[in-house]
Amino acid sequence: MLPIGRQFFRKLQSVLIALLIVCVLSLFYFNETTTTHWSRFHEHMMAKLPDYLPNSFRGTHFNITGNMSASVLVPSDDRSLPDVIDQSKENFREWFDNRTDVEPYVNENSDHPVVKDFIITNSGLCGDSSVDILIYFHSSWKNTERRRLLRETWASKSVFQNISIKTIFILGKPPDEKSQFAIDLENVVHRDIIQGDFIDSFKNLTLKSAMAIHWINSYCLQARYIIKADDDIFVNIFKIVEDFIPLLSYRNHTVLCHFHRAGASTIVRNPKSKWYIPLNVFEGEDHFPQFCSGYVAIFTGDLIPLLYESSFRAPVIPVDDVYMFGLLPYEQQFMEFIDIRQNLTLNKNLGLKQYGGSEPLTYVGANAWDIGNMEKFWALTLNKLTPWGKRRAAISVLRDNMGPRSL
Ligand SMILES: *[C@@H]1O[C@H](CO)[C@@H](O)[C@H](O)[C@H]1NC(C)=O
Ligand SMILES: *[C@@H]1O[C@H](CO)[C@@H](O)[C@H](O)[C@H]1NC(C)=O
Ligand SMILES: *[C@@H]1O[C@H](CO)[C@@H](O)[C@H](O)[C@H]1NC(C)=O
Ligand SMILES: *[C@@H]1O[C@H](CO)[C@@H](O)[C@H](O)[C@H]1NC(C)=O
Ligand SMILES: *[C@@H]1O[C@H](CO)[C@@H](O)[C@H](O)[C@H]1NC(C)=O
Ligand SMILES: *[C@@H]1O[C@H](CO)[C@@H](O)[C@H](O)[C@H]1NC(C)=O
Ligand SMILES: *[C@@H]1O[C@H](CO)[C@@H](O)[C@H](O)[C@H]1NC(C)=O
């Protein structure tokens, strides 16, 4: 009787919270001023390149010219996943506990050039507790539903026994106070929003990267591994921990991602393009240095202070993936890349086909943009847990959430 009672209470709690949210939302969705806010927001989205940076930060303090293809850390252009080292997965705690502590970067001489005020900080979210994996999302203020799904599926902080996970969402500022109120309410319930005081727009995505680095450096540097993802991406968190964390466990300053080698991507110099890069950034170059696609990247926490130090000098460019994984590590080449593009897909059909089929899973990240796909991926994942995953998963929690009854 006890589990049923607990389950019932949880459901009741969810229903009450949902009712409260519906009441608040209906207060302003039926308010006709919303349309004007929307069109104003649209104008911001279409606005020109951000000009909030003083000229002194547009590249003059940062060595961004030079030999773009030089890379001491990357052994060859044609990299594939190295063999998983043979170690007992029974000792999985060592993947986390063996990591050494990381010192924050502290700059006493200047304020950060781009990270200004936080509207919501949640500075105590990690506190003194140990954090094995920190998952952070660049999420638009509008994507309440996507955040709800993520909290209930792969980015839930309670999918594992004995592996502590924290999840945060990096937001900018919505165009009106009523939307801000909805975000405040969402944060009261979940306490997982980090919000910066800048307009939440595509061109301002880079500010989210800078803010996330600053926040982690200040408040959650104990995180051993970090997963950065977009809010419409499905990640098989069980497979990440079982097959990919071991690769990072004996390395420092390393990222697993969809890697782009130096010289492979053209720099857009047309000011009308949304990918426009000013002439004085990567001056004289036609192609980007090496970088990662940012839809999902898994990296060691020791990269954070290095990225943060660099962010005081680097110019802000509107392509946030290049900023985070190309520009910031560029000058001092401190980042080591492992290309896992074969294990990621942005083709939703390929991803769902594999998860619905009977072949072994090779994808760990997939596009779940379409309505209903996040839930589908999650249910299929729970049905395909490996023996290791089954023993480590917090089965009772998963059963209460969205999992299949067969668990
Ligand atoms: C930038 O490059 C110049 C010339 O190569 C060098 O003298 C200077 O030390 C570099 N600055 C940094 C911060 O590495
Ligand atoms: C750039 O650096 C790489 C590796 O050090 C070297 O092989 C290559 O010749 C350099 N290219 C130029 C144009 O200096
Ligand atoms: C963790 O550290 C211990 C003690 O140094 C060592 O014996 C063990 O092999 C390490 N485990 C992993 C997974 O690296
Ligand atoms: C979790 O950790 C506790 C204490 O370290 C241990 O007793 C327990 O067996 C662990 N559970 C699993 C599933 O590893
Ligand atoms: C980015 O945010 C800043 C600060 O809120 C704002 O002034 C600027 O217009 C935004 N840029 C874009 C392109 O939305
Ligand atoms: C990683 O960094 C730690 C702490 O600085 C060091 O003890 C360890 O040897 C490094 N490991 C590798 C593979 O470089
Ligand atoms: C990653 O993808 C490759 C190619 O599909 C596959 O051979 C490999 O087993 C995958 N890795 C994991 C850990 O699933």
C-alpha cells in the first residue's frame, strides 16, 4: 500500500502545481497586449550585431590571428573514438572520485567585460555537496514545456543511484514582466533557473555561454563532468555514463563533441548574415579554427577556470559554439577534443529508428525537436537499459515518472 500512497501524493502535488501555473498563465495569455510584446521581441531577434561591447574588447587584448591550424593537443585530423580502456565498471565511483579538485579563476583587477547582473542566480544550488555531473542547457525563456520534459526525462537529477546530478537552465530576459513572473514562478517550484540580465535572443546566445562559465566557476566548480546541451536534444544519460565518462575519467581538459577541424568551416563576413563575424576577429582568415558543435558536448570540469580566464580577454562573437569551443581555447590551446560525431545525430528519423529497433545502440545524442519525441526516446531508453544501467538506475524513481510499466 505504501508505494501507491506515495505515488498518489506525488501525482496530487503535480496536479496542484500545474493548476497554479495554468491560473497564472491564463492571467496574461488572454491579455491582448501580449501580441505587441511578441512583435517587439521579434524585432530584437532581427536586430543587428550586438553593440554592447566596448571597442577595447573587440579582439585587441586577445591573440586571434596566427597559425590557425597549429594544434599541439590534437594528434591528427582523422580522429575516431579511442578504444574504451578495459576497466571494471563496478568501480564506476572512481570515474568521479578520482578527479582532483579544481581551483576557480579569480580576477581581482576587473569586472567581467560581458557577464553583468544575474536576475536569478541560485548561487546555493550546488553548495558544498559533491556534484558528479552538472547538466546545463541554453534555454529560451519561452521553452517552459521543453524544460518540463527535460526535468522529467534524461536530465532529471534522480535517474541514478549513487551518481549526483545537478541540472540548470541558462536563460536571458523575456520581453515583458508577465513572462518574467512566469519564470520566477517556475524557479520557485524547481530552483534550477540561472537568468542573465540581457535580452534572450539568438544573437545573444554567446552571452549564455559566458554566463554559464562564470556561474560554474563561481558556484559549482566541484562538478567533475559537465554536459552542455540545447533544450531540444535527447541524450542517453545512461550510455553517457557507462561508455563515455570512462574516456574522460583519465584525461584532463577534454571535451567529447561533434568536432569541426580547423579550416573546415568558412567564416561569414557578410554583415547581413546571422553568422556574421567582424573582420578584426580571426583577422585575415577565411576559416574557423577547430571547434565543437554545441548541441551537446561533454567535458571535464577542469576546463571551466581556463575558459573563464580567457573570457576576460576574448571578443564576443555571435556564433556561440565557436566562441565556447573555438575562440576561448584558441590562444592557449588548452582544450583536447575527442570527436564523437558518429554517436550523435541531428536526423530525428535515424535516431528514433535505432532506438525503436533491435540493433545495439550507438547514438548517445539525437534531435528531439518534434513534439512527443523526447518522451519516445526516453521510454525506448528505459526499455533498453544495459545490465549495468539497470543496476545503477534509480528504478523506483523512474517507475514513478514516465517509464514503462515493465521496469
Ligand atoms: C600575443 O602574441 C604576441 C606576438 O606573438 C605575444 O608577444 C604576446 O605575448 C601574446 N599574448 C598572449 C596573451 O599570449
Ligand atoms: C601551422 O602549424 C602547423 C603545426 O605546427 C605546421 O605544420 C604548419 O606548417 C603551420 N602553418 C603555417 C602557415 O605556418
Ligand atoms: C582511482 O585511483 C585509485 C588509487 O589511486 C586507482 O587504484 C584506480 O585505478 C583509479 N581508478 C580509475 C578508474 O582510474
Ligand atoms: C551506493 O553507495 C552506498 C554507500 O557508499 C553503498 O552502500 C551502495 O551499495 C551503493 N549503491 C550502488 C548501487 O552502488
Ligand atoms: C542582447 O542583450 C543586450 C542587453 O540586454 C541588448 O541590449 C541587445 O539588444 C541584445 N542583442 C540582441 C541582438 O538581441
Ligand atoms: C590531470 O591533472 C591532475 C591534477 O593536476 C594530475 O595529477 C594528473 O596527472 C593529470 N592527468 C593527466 C592524464 O594528465
Ligand atoms: C559510436 O559510434 C560508432 C559508429 O557507429 C560505433 O561503432 C561505436 O560503437 C559507438 N560507440 C559507442 C560507445 O556506442
